[in-house]
Amino acid sequence: MAKKGVLSQGTHVWILHGDTPTLTKMDCVKAFVMGDDSTTEINTTCLEEPKTATSDWGLTTPGEGSIQIDTDPKNLSHMKLLELAADRAEVGVYVGWSDGDATPSITGSDVTLPTSRTWSSFRAILRKGSPVFDADSLVNHTVPMKRQTEALDVFKVVTGG
């Protein structure tokens, strides 16, 4: 049977940070959650309406997610993530799905995402999380992030038939 869908294994995450923008590939992310957006409802029902309430969509509030790592002090990307979280930095997040292996490029502050891979991207504020010490496991951090924008998905360009 042919594989259906896209596997999580093979996903890569990059963080855009700094006054002089730097794109850092996160090594060994254990789990990644983008978070769901919520949208308010605006009641549009007139007082004369006897039976059915009506509404319209209001503003969307971007969701809260997280990045989980098995914390490795020798892993520079882990240390950068924890430093940015301690500073409550706003960063760009670029998630390359496992349906390709192309990497993003940066020119100035502009990030270019190759069309040979599906991408999700957004801006988020990171927040420091505490290390977790569980029996029979590696010490880990779950770094909370509050998205500041909608998560945009740009799907891989499929060529041929």
C-alpha cells in the first residue's frame, strides 16, 4: 500500500532572530506544537428577530504552542533557543515538513522558502520554561511560544503526473 500523508519524522525547524537577522536550524527538536487560533463571534442579531440569533466572525487570536528539546548544553541551537526564551524574544519560525529536504535561505532579513518542500511559518514570542527531570529520561525543556501572527502553510509544488 502506498504511503498516505506526510510523516512527522524528517521535519526541521529554523528560528530567525537578532537585530542582524540570523537563521538558526534547531537540532534535535523532540516535539513541536503550533497551537490553535481562536476567533471571537460578534452578535449581529437585531432586536426584531424573534427566532434565530445571527453572528459574524470577529478578530482571530493567534494560538500558543511550544518547542520541546532534550536539553543538551553542547548543542548550540538548544542554548540559543533557551537564551532567546529567557529574553522573551520575538522570532520568526520556519517549519520544513518531511516531504522534502531543501533548506531556507536568508538575504538581509528576507527568508526564502524553497517550493520543493511544504512549509509552515509564523512570528512568535518565546518564553522560558523550566527544565523537567523525570525518572529514566533525559532532562528536557518545553519552551512556550505565543504566536503573534497566523501560521501560514505553503504546500510543496508538485510537478509531473
